[in-house]
Amino acid sequence: MKDFIDVQERPSFGALLPLSFQHVFAMFGSTVLVPFLLKVDPATALFMNGIGTLLYLFVCQGKIPSYLGSSFAFIAPVLSVMAAGMSYEAAQGGFIAFGAAFIILSIIVRFVGITWIEVILPPAAMGAIVAVIGLELAPVAMGMAGITGDQWQSLGMTHMQVVTLSMFSLVVTILGTVLFRGFFAVIPVLIGVVAGYVLAAFMGVIDFGAVAAAPWFSFPHFYAPEYNLNAILMIMPALFVVFAEHVGHLVVTSNIVGRDLMQDPGLKRSLLGDGIANMLSGFFGATPNTTYGENIGVLAITRVFSVYVIGGAAVLAILFSFIGKIAALIHAIPVPVMGGVSILLFGIIAASGLRMLVERKVDYTSPANLILTSVVLITGVSGAKVAIGPVVLQGMGLATVVAILISLAFTIFRKTGLGNKQLNRK
């Protein structure tokens, strides 16, 4: 008996709604955090991320169950643009150029194929990069959960309350994943979040004043872009980081759903859909988006891969951008609740990278493979940073640059005959 809902299967409406809510909860905190940091209307990001996700699903022929949420890769470049005396609207011009670059990349992939990607990012490197995607988020999850750092001090709770909420949400989610049966077995993340929310309300640590003050209905604010060459040049280096993230997420999703999404519908369609969504975000003033690791984690836990569920989450995001009180209720979810759940979600992404190394049968008796994985992992989780203009490469971005440089060097050594027998063993 099949224990999953496949990519193009449509659950009943009664199941579709809570399954979609589960994805909304997973992406909501990060998606609204980026516009908060950049001082633009979070409702605009919700609206355009929802529209962008629906367009992405359409362009990808309903074959890739990915949600597009606000990208963190653009925070530093946008803040640099604004610190240089330019406006957020000038940064929007950079978002449009970034989206256009993704579309150009999709055209290149359409005509050249994807074999070059394995040359610059072979399995030993890609699996390690995917693992880094989850591992570099570990401090974020632990900080939100109150286990490390002092982030909890700004939450208006005691340390004991923060840890109690995060661990309760995590334990409920884990127990739900391994003990629940029937429909409850596919919504453990939603149940974990709701259980944590209820406990937080019982503990009296949720301020419902913002919910009471929120309007029932309001329109998102839209911002007209400006085109400034300096702003565009400051934004564009983020292209490399987001491209690596996009490929990594597509590989992880392929492993989770058991299909080669790089081939069908193909990286070309995935890049095209993401590029179009980002151009629209730039035109209307939303933050740039990217495929979301949080939602990929939900796919892995629930084994519900349906694009109808992702589409349902996108529709809910659009509705919430107009219904202020519902958005405020979700925004009121305490940080520790999402921190506890994120420990599991981010860990699953890291484990997916290790799974890729196993499934691709990477041979670690080969020094080249051993070097690639080792250096990429250490670079990615070390906290090292390299500044290239306004863009700071660290974590996955820096690990990807290092992986490409080493892979290209090894390829040149093989092609020119400089490499020894050890290097030529793949």
C-alpha cells in the first residue's frame, strides 16, 4: 500500500485545506521577516510570493512541488543599496534584472543542457552543499528555540518559557510523525505548531493586541521600480548564491519525491518560473523569492508531495495579504514554537544531502571526492565570510564557490594530464 500522496495527486478538499495551512505556517515567519527587515509591507511579499508560486507551478507543468518565499540572499545587498543613499525602489530595478538573468540562464540550460552542472558541481560537492543548506540553518533554529544565543531575551518571556514552548512543539511534531495514523499522520507539522500555539496562549505569552488592532480587510502596498545602474550592479552578485541554492533545492526535492526533476520538467523550466516570479516581484515592490527549504522539509516529513497542496498554500498566502486579522494571528505564533519545529525541518534538509551522497554511490576511496566533500562541509559550516562588493559570501554560497573552483581545477588537471592516477579515479 502506497504511503505517500504523489506530486500530481489531488487530496480531497477536507484534507487539502489543513495540508495547505501546514505549508503556510512553515514559510510564514521567514517570508514576512525579510520585508520587515527591509521596511516594506509584508502583505506585498505574501501577495507576490503567492502569485509567483502559482506561476512557478504553471511554468513547471505542475511537476515540482516547491513554494517560493522571500529570499534572505538579498538582505545585505538591498541594505547596501539603501545605505548608499538609493531607495528601495532602486533595489527593485535590481530584482527585475536578477529575474531576467534567471530567465537567460533557463534559455542557456534549454540549449546547452545540464551536464556542465555536474562538471562544476559533481555529486561529492552537490551532496555536501545540500547538507550545508540545512546545517548552516542549525544555529538559526537553535537560537529561535532558545537553546543557544540570547535571542530569547527580546521575546518578553523567561528562558524556561522559551525552551518549554520550543521543546513541546518539537516533541509533538516528532511523536505525530511516528505515532499518528490516518490523516493526522500527514499533518504533524501543523499539529506541532498549533499545539505550541495553544500552550503559549495558555501560558499567557501571546500578545493578541496586534490581532485586535489589525484591520479585517486591507490592500497590499505596491511600489513602482526605479532603474539605477549602480543599484543593479550591487544586487546582481546575489545571482550566483541564489542559483546554487535553486539547484540544491531542486536536487533535494528530486530525492524526496523520487523523481529526477532536473530532467522532467527540467531545470530550464524551474529557472524560468523562478525568474518570471522574481521579475513580477520587482515590478510590484515585493522582496525577491526563492524555493523554500522549510517547505521542502514539510514534504519530507509528511510525504505529501501534491502540487495542489502547494498551490493551496499560495492561494491562502494571497488571501492573507488582504485579511489583516488572519495574517496577524499567524504572525503572532511565538518564535520558540517555530524554532522547535525548525530543528526538525532544517535537519531533514541536511540529511537529504547525506542521502544524495549515498544514493549517487559517491566513492570516498577517491581522493578527489573526499577532498570535495570535506572542504565544502568545513567551509560551509565554519562561519567564514568573503565580501565581494556589497555581497557577503558565507555558508552555502561560499561553499558553492569553493566547490566550483576545486572541481574546475580537478577537471583541468585531468584534461591536461597533470593529474595522477589517484585524481583520475572518480
